[in-house]
Amino acid sequence: MIFNHDPPTCADCWDCGGPSRCGMDCSALVANNVKGYHVCTTVGRASSVNINLIDKNIPNKGVTVKMSSNGPDVNCSLSVSVICESNGVQGPYSLEQSGTCDYATEMKHPSGCAEIVSVHGRGLGWFSTFFIILFCFLGVYLLVGTVYRFFFLGVRGVDIIPNLGFWTSLPQKTQSSCASLVRKFRGPSQGHRDSYSAVNF
């Protein structure tokens, strides 16, 4: 598939819209001066564009953009390796051809640099995950128990909550357990009196 810029007519590139449609619509690849005319080779209108990392282990190295065109007679492709270069644009300097209509080139451009997204924190630890699972089980227990007591036992009102006595006494039990632990490690306070008093005879 070639087209001539002077005069701007296109030869054998009907998938670009016919002889009168050329230029950027045809994705020109190579310009050769043939008898005073600039004749360009093109892949035609790209039917698919695939973007992949050059090296998956080093994402900041760059990307490869592959444009393919499936014509009635020949299938063409152009692979452009865009290497990360934050200081400016360099190239492309050469175009390699492999096969009848497959081309590859390389350039350095800031667009090839991966955008670094900072992630704060490292996610949930095992302790947080354990408590989330524990609370989920507790919620399922309360829900299933409430549904069972409501539909099968016919319980209504506050008593519908399973083991209501345990849940209402839980804060007091927790407080007394913490207080006994504190007394155990700190020892009896000065204002604390034993239940047995010393008796002098």
C-alpha cells in the first residue's frame, strides 16, 4: 500500500477511503523519494491497537504500541516501542521491517514513563482481618438467632435477641474482669482493706 504526496493521490489503499483520501488518515510509515516523488508506505487505517509493557518486571521501562490493519489483500502492522525518557523526545531514527508488511521502530518519550501512584499503608494485617471475620460471625449469629426466635418460637419484643441476658451483662463482666486484672498486677491499693481484720488478744 503506497501513496504519493505530490500529487496527493493514493495507490492501492482503498481501506483509507480511496485515491483521494491519504495523508495522516493512512498512517504513513516510510517516505522514499522515487523519481522526484515522495512515495510513502503505510499500514492503512489501524483496525486494532494493542498496548503492552516492554518488561512486566520493570513497568517504568516503557510500552509497546502495536497498530494492526487487516486489509483485503495484505495484513500490516506497526510496533512502536515507547521507552521512558522524562527529559524529552528522542527518535525514532530507524524503521525495521520483518515479513512483508510488519514494521517496528523505537523512540524515547515521556509518555512511556509509568505514572507512579503512591499507596499509603500496607492494607489490613492479620489481627484486623481476624476481628473482621469475628464480627461477621457474630452478626450472622445474631441475625440467624433473631429470625429463628421470631418465626419458629414466636418470641416478640426485646427478648427476640438470642442470649439477651448474656449481652446485657457483658459490659459489667468486662469491667469486673479488667478491674481484677489491674488489681492482680498492681497489688492492693492503700485505701483497700482486706475482708479480714487483725484482732489483738
